[in-house]
Amino acid sequence: MKRTGSAIWQGDLKTGKGTVSTESGVLSQTQYSFSTRFENGKGTNPEELVAAAHAGCFSMALSAQLGEAGLTPEKLETTATVTFDKTEAGWTVTNITLNVRGKVPKADEAAWDKATQAAKTGCPISRLLNTTITMDAKLER
């Protein structure tokens, strides 16, 4: 299976602009620029897209892990926060924090902890990323 995304960039780094698109059409010539990446300009940026991809991947992986334990989540809510810092090597994603909240009938803390840890390490996007991944996972009653 292959998935495709594309980008077009025009101009120099600071005053140029670009668009990103996905094969599915969910993103279609979505604007990005220096200001959307390093300031608060309108549009998206690569780090925000990585965060959304990681949150979605993790949530699906967690649902699968819970299913293997015979549990069906009522709701899983994941926010991934990408930390993007200037290091000696240059701009680097230095950390991703997963903030997870789940409402899972019949789940106890042990089953929840086992499933969230397995999803954290087993999610394909987690395995793709070469950075520290931290997690705060709470089971809601």
C-alpha cells in the first residue's frame, strides 16, 4: 500500500509560499509558508501535519489494542503536540507528546495502561519518527 502527498514551493524561504495536497483530496493546495511554520500565519505546516497524522494513527492503534483485549472504546481522544526546536544540527522535532483520554466501558487501569503502551510503540507513525515520544493517558469513567 502506498499513499501520496505533494508540495509545491515558490520563492525564497522567508517570502516564498507553497501548497500541500494529498492524493485523497482532503488537502488540496493547502497554503503553507515561513509564517505558518515559524510564526502564527494562516495555513498549515509540516509539524502540524505530523501531529495530526500521529494522533490519528495512535487512536486507531489504541482501538485495535483494546479490541484484542475484548474491549470496545466509546471514545478515544488524542492530541499530539510536536515540539520543534533549533538544535546544533538545525531545526529538529525533539519531542512528541501524546495526550490521550479514553472512555472504555469495562476497562480497568491495567488493561488501559497495557493497551496505551502497546499502541504508543506499535503505531506505524510512532515507529517512523526518530524522536522522543511521551504520553499522558487517562481512562475516564
